[in-house]
Amino acid sequence: MKNLRGKLQDELVRIHDILGEATANSVIVINEIFTSTTLQDQVFLSNQIMEKLDRLDIIGVWVTFIDELAGYNEKTVSMVSSVVPENTAQRTFKITRRPADGLAYALSVAEKYRLTYQMLSNRLNNEMGIRAKAYVTPK
């Protein structure tokens, strides 16, 4: 509230300042940046940052669900967190070096909190008599 900026603008200003002072001796940790915008914009902005980090030869850790970043270039190392195979909603906190597999286990989390489309649809229908419809946005 103090700076009257939105979340995206605030993140852009912060990362700009960080990159402005970064050197080859810097270590940068980024955790789920640009989540307030679209996936397409996240990928675009993240690639711009990766390009700058690469030019500066900076070591860093980037926590993200954007698989495209895991294979940015030959210097990028992909690390993936694990789940209990019998219960994909339960994390093991074990991290292994392997390519991103596109599995964010979002469905398991949604099921855990009863937030899948089917569960919400049933609840709306049962509790409020509302018939839910799925809307697909044309590409």
C-alpha cells in the first residue's frame, strides 16, 4: 500500500533493482515470480531474466512450475521435488536432479481441499440448486 504499485509492477521493480546490482559473484534465489500475470507473460518475463542471469554468469535457484525454464540452456540444471507415489498429495521434500515432467500435482491438492471442478459442481448443485457449466475460451 505504501508504494501504490500492483504486485506485477512491484516484482518488476524489485527484480530490476536486484539485477542492476548483480555480478558474477552473486547468488540469486527466485521463488514463484510473476504469479499475478498470465502464463504467457510469466514465460516471457522469466526468459528475459534468465537471459540476463546467463549473460552475467550468475548462479541461482529458481523455484517455478514453468517447465520451459527448466531447459533454458545447457547450463540450466532441472531439479524436481518428489511425492509419495501412493499419495501424490503428500510431499516427500526429496529433490532429485531430473528433467521437469509437467506434473505439478495440482489435481491432488484440489482433491485434498475438495476443489476439483466435479466436487465444486456437485456442491453448488446440491447446496444451492445451481447447475454449473464449463466454459471453454476459444483459442
